[in-house]
Amino acid sequence: MSAIQTVGLSRSFDDLVAVDGIDLSVERGELFSLLGPNGAGKTTTIKMLCCLLRPTGGTATIMGHDIREDPLAVKRVIAVSPQETAIAEHLDAWENLSLMAGLHGFDKEEVKRRSGELLDLMALTGRAKERAKKYSGGMKRRLSIAMALVSNPQVLFLDEPTIGLDPQSRRGMWEHLGALKGDTTIILTTHYLEEADALADRIAIIDEGKVVSLGTPSELKDSISGAPVTVVEAKNLTEESIAALSRKYPTLRRTESGVEIEAEEVALYDIEDSLRPMGITIDSIFRKQVTLDDVFIHLTGKQLRE
Ligand SMILES: Nc1ncnc2c1ncn2[C@@H]1O[C@H](COP(=O)(O)OP(=O)(O)O)[C@@H](O)[C@H]1O
Ligand SMILES: [Mg+2]
């Protein structure tokens, strides 16, 4: 049995189709990423899977429980850390966690043990007695995730866990999230390609409410690696030199810093030999690695940017 199975899962808001017939199957213990730009339908999908929003079409099961027919059973096995962190800012981390553990019916000793474990796990122990409003964005986010983990969920939903964090805190967060991998099935939404690439076992790329591609990070990259791309960076390229190169390499295209050539065989020395007589100095020349960025552009014709 899969941890999550969705069948034609859809949600419209009046005329707007926010989620448009999503079919997914997520294995137990998998860290599965929904990757897509703002407005793609990620949060709407998460909300339906968490029984916070009713589908207008299709359905899903979570650990075998149908979200439409048995939302109470679903809610017992899941937890969610929403896009907007839900913490009490006037309480400290310890109090926030204890409150949550108390709500889940743990007794006093368990509340203490569980809160302590989660503070350690999310590296908050040192500042557990400070009011949450003094925390950095990253710490608030980690506290929010710790609170979602209190109930020991079988399925954890993390909606944009690094949104609004600076790049350094975002990378720090990846380590914490990586440490959660294991028994818990995790659905992580993000619009950062590197994040999905770094963390996910599999990725569903979604755009305009539809799954446009699905696979492991390397499968997605392999799916578009037609001919390799050679990047030539040179500041003083002239029209004449570009024309000369594009006679040899018709797939050449201009970039901000030079040109890119998509071709099986590009002899680096040959490019240097063509450009040098025209007085052009090459800053760098290299073969480009395929990134998930390329996959996204390839699939949707759009760039995925912050
Ligand atoms: N409650 C709502 N009422 C109307 N439109 C909504 C509502 N929630 C989301 N939408 C719209 O649905 C689309 C998908 O939104 P959302 O799921 O939040 O995308 P994402 O999380 O991928 O950024 C967007 O066009 C958004 O404006
Ligand atoms: Mg969202």
C-alpha cells in the first residue's frame, strides 16, 4: 500500500482551476517533492490532502484512508507545517512544544521527553527558553516543524519550509530536513529547484495545477539531456565572430556573457582557434551540467525563479 495515492485530485475556485486532476502515488518513507512556481497549486494540493479544503473533483487516500470519506482517520496519521508558520510568538520554544504535546494527550513525562527530543532534533535546545518572537526566520521555521512532529505523524507535509529564508539558512535547513528522512513519509513543496534536487527521492513538477513531469532528480535531468551544452564566456564577442561560430555550430545561441552551443561534438580548441585570430579572449569555456532549472524550462517554457 502506498502512503499517498491521489486519483484525479482537483480543486477549482469559481472559474479558476487551481489543481487539475493530479494522479500521484507516494511510497512509505519517501521524501516526495512537489516543485512548481508560485500559483502552481502546491498549497491547494497540500490543504486537500490534509483535509483542510475539500476537493471539487477526484480524491486521495492517506495510509489507506480516504480524505473525503474518513478525514478523522487521515488527521490521526498526518501533520502539517504550513507555509505561514503557526507558532505562538509570545511563548518560548519549550512552551510552544509542550502546549502542542499536551493537546495531543501526552502525559507530563511524555510531554517533557518528546519536547526535549524535538528541540534537540531541530537544534533549538540552546535557546528553548527565549520567546519565539526573538528567533530568526530559520529558527521559527524549525520550531514550526518540531511542532508538526510532536504527534509522531506517519505522513508529514511541509509547505515551502524554507520560504523567506536567506540562502545560508536555507542550506542549514536542508540538513535538518534530511535528518527527518526515514520512516516518516514526507511531502515537501518548494519553488527552489536546488532544494528538491538536494532532498527529494522523487519530484513531481507541477505547473498550472497539473503534473508536468515526475521522477527521481536524475531521471528528470536525463529526460532532457539531448545534446550537451558548451558554454563560451567572452566579453568582447563581435557580430562577426558570432556569425563565424554559428556557421560551424548552427545551434549556437547568445547569452548575457557569451554564447552557448548545443551539440554532441564541440571541440574546445576549435572554438579557441576560431576566435583568437579575431582578437577575442575567452574568459571561460566549459560543458554545462543539466540542472532541474533546465528541466523546468524545457517542460513549461518558463523560467523558475525566486
Ligand atoms: N481560497 C482561494 N480562493 C481563490 N483562489 C485561490 C484560493 N487559494 C488559492 N487560490 C488560487 O489557486 C492557485 C493556486 O494557488 P496555490 O495552491 O496557493 O499555489 P502555490 O502554493 O503553488 O503557490 C492560485 O492561482 C491562487 O491564486
Ligand atoms: Mg503555496
